[in-house]
Amino acid sequence: MTITDPTDTTGATPPGASSEKVSKIGDKVFGGLAKGAGIMILVTLAGVALFLLTEAWPTFTNDLSELSGSDTFLGYVGPLIFGTILAATLALILATPLAVAVALFISHYAPKRLATTLAYFVDLLAAIPSVVFGIWGISVLAPILSRSLFPWLEDNLGFLPFFAGPASTSGRTMLTAGMVLAVMILPIITAISREVFLQTPRLHEEASLALGATKWEMIKQAVLPYGRSGIISGAMLGLGRALGETMAVAIILSPSDGYFWDIISNQNSNTIAANIALKFPESSGLEVNRLIATGLVLFAITFLVNAVARKIASAGFSGADG
């Protein structure tokens, strides 16, 4: 009878060696796929930027005096940048407080069954096409605002340049567009804020309540500071959506060339995306290149906004940790 020494590994395969080898192969495959996906995103982004720059280059090297609009590209794109930023800023100002309030209600106040249902319907808003929001804005929201809110703002806050009037009777104003954009970006900010609020350490909340804080004081002391970076990230993602929105703004606005601060009158600065959508089908030659150049400007603005948002969110997260 031969007795095998368990310490002798010559000519024998250690237990589990086969599964460990398969695991290492799986790690390498997964790592390669993840790396490839990351590289593909960078390549796609670089390709889009290169295409825009190539197609926009004739705009910067040719005479634009024969085209309609300003003789210079800066004079043409300036009002569009202004209108784009104004509409997106209005949407962000209107949507962020409401989105944070809804997120707090879902995460800390509503019963579980109601919270689940409400979260489902809020998320469902993100699936509605933008053209539907545009039709709703011009058909339902605009008449209501033109009969009630706009005259009130002109009468009571007309000393401010934003509400100087004359108030629009059709409702095709920058404020209407801003409200519709606010509804469109509300699900993004709400979803991110809700998930961050739910991740607040339970011990932090219980410690605050144990010290005698009310529920609202606990939220101010524990939940909001912890979720600050998430709120900022969600707001900036919503801002990026509002900056690039096309059809809803194109349907609602009555655009004019120039800089217009009044958000309740019929004269409005157009946005870059809406201007491209309205003029591209009928454009040709150098006009197409100029429109693509404005798209390049929008691409740069969106990229800058996301970069700044990432930096602010990182700083906010570090502050919360501290």
C-alpha cells in the first residue's frame, strides 16, 4: 500500500488551481472590456469634436457678409449664447428647489408605498419626448401664464428689467420656455438627489435625533450636508440637458436677433440648439458651416459646464467628509 505525502505537490494539481486560473482569465477579459469601453467613449468624443471643428473651420476663414444676420461670427453667435444660458439658468433656478424638496419627501417623509409610487411617476417624466413637452407648453401652460402671471409680474415687478413688459398675450416667452425646461430636468435632479439622500449614514441621522433635533433639523444637520455633492451633480446634469434642449424651446419661443433681458415679452433671444433645428433644413453652403460652428460653441459650453460641475461636486464631497 502506497501512502501519498500530502505536502508533495510534484506532478499534482493543487485543489482550486483550475478555478483560480479561470477567475484570472475572467478578470483579464472584464478588465479589457471595461478599458475598451472607456477608450471608445474618448474616441467618440474626440471624433465629434474633430467633425465639428472641421466643418466649422470655413466659418472662421471666409467672409460672412453675404449671409443673413451679423457680418461677424461673434455677432451672430453672441445672442444665441445669451439665450441658451438664460433659458437654462431659468430652468435650473425653478427646478432645483422643487427637485430637492420632492427628493426629501420621497426619501424621508412619504410612507414607503407612496414613496415608491411617487418615485416611479417622477422617473417616468424623463421618458416623455421633448416635443410633447413643447406642445404642452404652448397649448396649455402659455395661455394660463399670459392671462394671470405675466400681467401680475408686469404690474408688481415691472421696475426690474426681467419683467419690464409689455407682457406677452400669446405666452411665447423665455419664462414659459424656462418653466417647460424646468419640468424636463426635474426628474434628473430628483432621482440623483433622492439616491444620495437615501445613502446618508443611519447613525448620523439617529445621532442628530438623539441630541433632540427635530426631523427637519436632522435633515439640515445630517442629510443635506451629506447629499450636497449629489445635489450639485444632479443640478449640473440637468443644466446640461437644458443647454442642449431643442424641440421644446423651438416650439415655444418667438425668437428675435439680439439680447433681451425681459422674460415675459414676445421678444426673446433664441437658443443655439433651437436655432440650428429651425434653420438647418433650409441652409446650404457657408450657412451650414456657420450653424455647425454654433454647434461647436454649444459643445464647448456643455463640456465646460460638466467639467466645472465635476470639480464643484468633488470639492463638496470633500467638504462633507471633513
